[in-house]
Amino acid sequence: MAHEHSHSHSHARSKSYLGAAVALTLGYALVEAFGGWWSGSLALLADAGHMATDGAALGLAALAAWAARRPASMRHSFGLGRAEMFAALANSLVMLAVVALLAFEAFARLEHPVAVRGVAVSAVAAAGLAINLLVARLLSGGARNMNTRGALLHVLGDILGSVAALVSGLVIATTGWMPIDPLLSLFISALLVVSSLRLLRDAVHALMEGVPPELSLPEVGTAMAAVPGVVSVHDLHIWMLSGERVSLSAHVVVEDLARWEDTLAALQHLAVARFRIEHVTLQPEPQRRVLRRIDAPG
């Protein structure tokens, strides 16, 4: 019971931190977009797009925390964890289209420079940098799961984008060199492409029921086969139910079916303690039957 209470408290705290991070990131993305439009800075508009993408990524993390707490139903026996995968897929495709538009505008401005209010750009970017640092601090204090680790990486990219926009504003304010704005907007757009492609890759991988990137199928199988009472493991499958939930199924050849309950408990403990896999389905097989099947002709 103590473990369940701690687990629930961790999820609630993580959800609270993620909710605050989403509100701060998306709220300031709107402010930065208005500042970019008013000042004429494409770098600020690009950074606003970057923050919006990462705000969506934070929202997906919050969605995962919500979906993980939803009960299964007669129609969805695994729950609704896959919803975040479809949202991630749609979000990454939309943001790649946004990047294409930003890149097109940046090259146009390199040919025909547009006046930019450098001081205003610097002020807005400096405030954005402060917001991003606050969001990073919030996420660092939350639960250390896959969603918050990925969200923190996105926020670190936002910090770099805010620094780029800040530099753009300072250069324009001090030197009047306008090409720095579209050049840095292209740099921020490159960050956006990287984060969007990673999100797209992860979403497709999960929807294709791929093995989670942090796990190795051979390593898990070898560890399971080393449990006392286990002869071998075959038909091993590992896939993601959501961003935080992983499922495992396998056939386990055992020395003695009479001791299966003890062997099963040891395998479940291994899956949770070492690999953080809580949804485990195992089918025991007696050693003699497997040997006969292997030795059978044809």
C-alpha cells in the first residue's frame, strides 16, 4: 500500500509540474509571437514556433500522465495511453510544415531585408529566456520518467533558441546588421526540425509497437533466462502501451511447473525492478514438452 501511495503521489506531483510548464510555455509563446510581429523579428517568430512545439510536447507528457490514470474499459482493455502517440504524430507533421514556411520567409528576408526593432527583440527574448529557465527548474523537480526527461530536453532547446533571439536583437541594436535576424531564425528552425523529427520518429515507433529505445530485447531475455528455475525464454515481445507504460509477454520454459508461482514472482520482480516493466504476461512450458517438440522429425 505504501508503494501505491508513493506512486500515486509521484504521478500527481509530475502532473502538477507538467501543467504549470505547459501554461508558462504556451502563454509566453503567444507573447513572443506578438513581439515578433510587432518588432518585425523573424527570429522571435521562429522561437515562438519552437516554444509552441515544445509546449505541445509538454502537453503530450501531461496527457500521458492523465491517460495512465484512466481505467481500462470493455472497448479499450489497455486504456487510452495510445492517444498521445496519435497526438504526437499530428503535432510533428504540422510543425514540420511551420518550419518550411519559416525557412521560406527567412530566405526571402535575406534577399530583401526588413527593418527590425533590436531593443524590443532583446527585451522579449530575455523574458523568454527567464521563462524557459523557470520551466526547466519546474521539470527538474518533478518525477524522473520518460515523459519529463523528453520534455526537459525540449525546454533546453527553447533556452538555446531564446539565446539566439537575444543575440539577434543585440546585434541589430548595436550594429544595425539586419541579416542576423533571418540567419538566426534559420538556426532556430533547424532546432525545430530536429525536435519535430524526433517526436515523429518516437510516435511512429510506438504505434508500430516497437521496443522502447531504452530497452534491449536480448538483454531482457538473457536476464529472464538467468532467473533460478528458468531453462529458456522464447516468443518474447516488448512494446509501449503509452509514453510511460510498457508491456511484456513471453513463453517461459521452466524446470518444474510445480514451482511456477515462485518463478513467476521472481520474473515479475525482475521486470519491475530492473527494467520498469509492470505489465507482464508469461506462459510457462515444461522442459520435457519443449525437448520433445525440438527433437520431433520434420
